[in-house]
Amino acid sequence: MLSLRPPHTTFPRTSPWLRWGRLGGAAAPHCLSAAAPALARETAAGPGSVSFPILVNGCTGKMGLAVAEAAVLRGLHLVPVSFSSREKVKETIQVGQTDIRICGPSAREDDLSSVADEFPDVIVVDYTAPDSVNCKQFNPLFVMGTTGGDRQLLYKSVQDSKNYALISPQMGKQVVAFVALMRIFAEQFPGTYSGYHLEMVKIRDPEQQLEMVGVPEEHIDGHAFHLYHLTSSDDSASFEFQHNVGGRSIYAEGTIDAAIFLHSKVQSKDSKRIYNMEDVSREGYMR
């Protein structure tokens, strides 16, 4: 698993991002966000080895390709078809020993129906657009990791189809757990940080991300570095929360965990039909 805090990503006291200092006469920023300009192994107790067909859309993109590679590493059966949101794309790509045929939007419904006939228990993973899993002839089991599209329509489609799906804008399992922890903290201890200041600063310039934030150069095109700094109204106390992610493996591995989790729910005929990544975390489906 990637180190989330390599030695050179720490914030030295000489850095302009001093917690207690001032920068050019202005207060030092209290929340630093250095998400990538573009898109983002500890072993834990989890389910036994399983294998089922998985179709990964968007394999021509870095995120889709990372998910497909993670699926192969976990021993899943990678379906040799992938759908793209663009019509003109490279015809085939290779993932492991599998040649993946890339299909554009115009062929989606016919090709999805053919996939359903050959792989009736296939799980579709999508990082392109919600429309990619909306098919009149075939309502697939799917894991949706994109943030765009009509979410209400997506949920309604699943409910109407009485099928299973896992929908989450954040597939990084550890990040999901961190956010859940913060929410539980707020619910259990309301008003704890009342009166504290939180400022947000976004750094999109790659040079500043390298020099000021400490993003490793190899992850400059795919990372999410976040520092949350809370300061009391009289500046006498401060608290920090930080999570740094370099590369896309954390999201790819989380996506495969989600697919395995969803497969188990289908096999057990669970009464619940729509899940999110928090459900995956709570049941220990983390590898």
C-alpha cells in the first residue's frame, strides 16, 4: 500500500504553511487542499477468496485502468469489454493476459445485452458517466465511482429495477472511514469546536504542490493531499487532521472491495439493495 505520508511530505517549521505563523501579514492558511489538477497493503481481516465476472468501464482512462489491473490481481474474471463515454477511442487495450475491446456510447445497449447473456452475474464498475450503467434492456449490478450525472435518476433506476448497486463518490476506503469518523465525532460531541476558525486554500499549481505541499513528483498528476487546521478564536489552541494520498491504488483497491462486497450481498439475497462505501467499511470488506 502507498505510504500516505512519505518523509518528504511533512510540513517543516520553516515552511510558509506554519501553523502558528503569519504569511505576508496575513494569517497562515488553516486548511490546505492540494488535490490533483486531473482526476485519485495493509492486510485486514476480510472475506475469503472469490471470483466472479467484472466489467470495468473507462479502461482507456488512468482510473479505469487501475481498477482493471486491481481486479486481475485479486483473481476476478475481467470481462474483455469496456465502455467509453467517447465514440472515437483506441479499439483494444491489454490488461494482464486479457485483451479488452473498447466500445463507444452508440454500441452500449447492444453490447451490454450480449455481456449479460454470457455473464449473467457480471458486476459493472463505472468511472465514466452514470449513463453507462443505464440500459433499457439490461439492469446490471454495478459499482459507481463517478461524482457527476443525475444521482436521483440513478438511485431511482436501481430502486425501480429492484437490482443491487453500490454508489459512492469517494472510493478510497480509508478516506471514507476518516470522513465517517469525523461525522461521528461531530454527532457525539456537538459544539466541541464552536468558535474555532477553519480556512480553506486550494493549490492547483503543480510547482507549488511540489515545493510547498511536498507532493511526490511521481504523483503530481494524481493525488489528494489535505490538511485541516482548526484554531481557537484567541489563537491559544489548534488541532490538525491530515490525509495524503498519492496515486490511484487506494481508489482502485477500494473499488474491488466494493465489488466483492456487492457480490456477497447478491449471493445472500440481502433485502437492502443500494449501498455505499461506508457499508463496505462497517462489514470489514477491506483488503
